[in-house]
Amino acid sequence: MGLNDFSITKERALPIFILADTSGSMEGEKIQALNKAIQEMIVSLRNVNDIRGVFKVSIITFGGEKVTVQQYPTDVNDIDFEELEAAGLTPMGEAISVVTELIEDREIIKSKDYLPTVVLISDGYPTDYPDGAGASVSDYLEWEPIKTMQEGERSKKCMRVALSVDSATDLNMLSAFLNNGSKPMAANDAADIAKAFQWITMSSISRMTSTNPNDIQSFLKWEDEDEDEVII
């Protein structure tokens, strides 16, 4: 399937890109919780009325030896979600390059569309980073996939959210992906993954019903049980 082989919705869209780590370490409870969270998000977005346009959801998986665009940006009402499966390595950099290409393509994300939300979920480190594990935030900021995204005409303006689902996650990588003074969200179990996706869902709905959906900074706050307010 090529980048343009999908139906184009004429209404103004708020695109949501989910970059999902499907490497072998996600197998079991984590991938099951992620599948359930994505399904619940799709259902919730379908049930929203009185919004300024349509939600489009795209799912990009990175696991094994390749990155797969499992779902190109599609009206949430037309999505037939296929559950994710975990196996192999973690080509995270390639996934970031793919989503940047999609965002910058004006045949896919129209000029009239709202700024996309890009959600990166991972429980490890990018196995396609050339210098291996242990890189600093500044090192990652010079890595081509990150640098290209954050210098792109449109991709640099996106609302970016990062979710760590394991204590072994490369937080420096997630912080470089965010690069906005915020910090990654943390999920220690299935309940935390569900809670994070509930926040992402509600934030997306709030954007779509606000007077200025492109005012990204207004939607980068979420409540945590341990802190009254967290800037993600």
C-alpha cells in the first residue's frame, strides 16, 4: 500500500498518530493493555458530538525488523482495528521518520487540518540508533530521525506525547522526542496504560471542542495521583 492509498475525508481533521512499540519485550500484559487502550480510545472518539471536524487515527508499529503503517490516517468511524502483536527488535528511529513523512505530505495531512497529535509508546530503547544504548538527550537530538521531525515545517509544530511502559525504557530518547521541556508519561501496569490513553482521548476531545485546537500548550497538562498537575 502506498502513502496515498486510503480514503480522504473532506472535513477538517485532527490527526492522531500512534507510534506503538511492538518489540518482543512488549509481549504479554503490556501489548494486551495497549490493544485494549487503543480500542477504547477509538470507541470514545466515535461517540463525540458537536466537534469542529473529524478525528483521523493512524497506527504505526515498530517491532521485529521493520516499521509497519498498520493504519493510515482514517476517519475514526471507518477504522477496523487489528490487534497488535509483539516480536523482535525496536526500530524506533525508522518509525519516527515514517510519521514525519506522513505529516509533511499535504496529500495526507491537508493544510486546513489541525496540528496532529503524535503519541510514542515504548518499553525499551531504539535498536536502530547507530551508537547503541546509553545516549544522552543531546545525542538523540542530533540523530537524523529526531532532527528531521523537529525541523520539519509541520511536524515540529505537532502535539507530542511520550509514554514509557517499563522501568527499562530509554527516557532520554523519549525526552528528545518531546523536546519541549516536558517529560514522558509513565505507566507501570495495565491500569496506567489505560489511564494514559484516557487522558490522550480527553485531551484530543478538548482540542476539537475548543476555540483554538492548535493552541498545543493548553493541552499538555494532565493530573497524576502523585502530583496535582504534571506537564507531560
